[in-house]
Amino acid sequence: MKKNTALLFLSSLLFTSSLFASNYYWVGGTGTWSDYATHWATTSGGNVFHVTIPSPSDDVFFDANSFATTGDTVYMDTTITNCRTMDWSGATNSPLIFGGYGQLDVYGSLILNAGMTWNVSGTLNFKSTSAGNVINSGGIPVGNLTVDFDSSGQWDLQSSWSSGGIYLGRGIFRTNGYPITCSQFEIGNAVGSALLLDTSLVTCWSWMADWNQLSQLDADSATIQCQSEFWGGMHRTYYNVSCNVFNQTDSC
């Protein structure tokens, strides 16, 4: 009976968390992420504000009512910043997002904007546990940001991508043929994880695939250009690879 009661209580907590997921809309131009009483409205362009910063279950939007002046800036002043989906697709006036070395945890999709500037360093963790997530940079680089796929979800790339290191620890990442530029690209060995490159061109400093072949790699139509070392893993098939040093590779 106690076990069943505990399970019912846990299910109730999960349902309540989902039930109270909210949309957050940035308003008021330049400001800090933590200033929810001034910048995080409950509706687009609204003047009713949330009473806390976004949580992992909340979607955040930057749209035509967010920035009145060219170059308005969102300062990420929290050590760990959370949201579900972050969507800049409707933003105008060439906004900028700025942050020092911190951690951004995204539990859904990331959608940027060709007119914005991303100046955030640190780590971007994709932490969704569901399918249907998208990553769209809008064609802008995200600098030396390290990207970590850190959960069992699925993500589809919808644009080119340029960043620091990329680590696929868990989950499924489909590049859909879009080009990727990064420092190091590393594929972990979690069972059920997959990197599906289609016809993508990957330009990186180094490449490393796990030795145990527990993760899936589809690279038989992709081109990988490494400036340094290529650790391909055993019994994996590659289509077109160029690098300075080949290591642990038997199928190119």
C-alpha cells in the first residue's frame, strides 16, 4: 500500500509540473534574465509578469514586442539557465544575447534568428526526453559554446551549425544534410544513441567515435574534414574523410 501511495504521489507531481508549464515572453528591451518582474511577461507585449524566472518546463519567446531599439541585449546573469524551448524566430531589431561562462539547459527546441547575435560561452545542454525537438541557428555562429546532448530525446537540425565542441552522449541527433563546424566532435557509447549525418559536411578540429560501437553512426554519405586527429572507432563506415592523423579506423 505504501509503495502504491508513493507512486501515485510521484505521478501527481509530474502531472502538476506539466500542468503549470508556462509561456514566457521577453518585453522591455535590454535587461537581465533574472529580472522576471520587468522582462518576463505572460503574453506577447504584455504588462502582467511572471513571479519567477523560467523553469525547465517553460517555453521562452523573443518576438516583435521584445526589443524596441536596435542592439537591445539580454544578459544571462544566472549560473544555470533553464527553459524548455527557446524561440527567437520572431525577434526584430537585431538583438544580442550575452553571457559569461555559464550553463544553459534546454529541455526542448532551440530556434535562433538570422538577425540576432549570440555571445554566450560555456555549455549548452540539450536535455529533452522526447522526440520532435529542433535546432535552428538561423545561420548564425554560437562561438565557442560547448554543446552536449545529455538525455534520451531526439533532435533535428534545421540549419547550418557552428560552435565549439559537440558531444553526443545520449539521444538521437539528425543533421538532415546541413553543414556543421565545430572544434571537437565526440560520439559517446550510450546504448540507443545515434548520430545520423545524412550528406552533411562536418568541419572540425578532431573527431572521436566510441570504440565499443554501442551507439549508432550513419556517416556513409557524409564528408568529415578534420584539421587534426580522426578517431573513427572500429567497424564503422565512413564515406569521405580527410585529416592529419587516422587512429582506430578500419572503414573509410
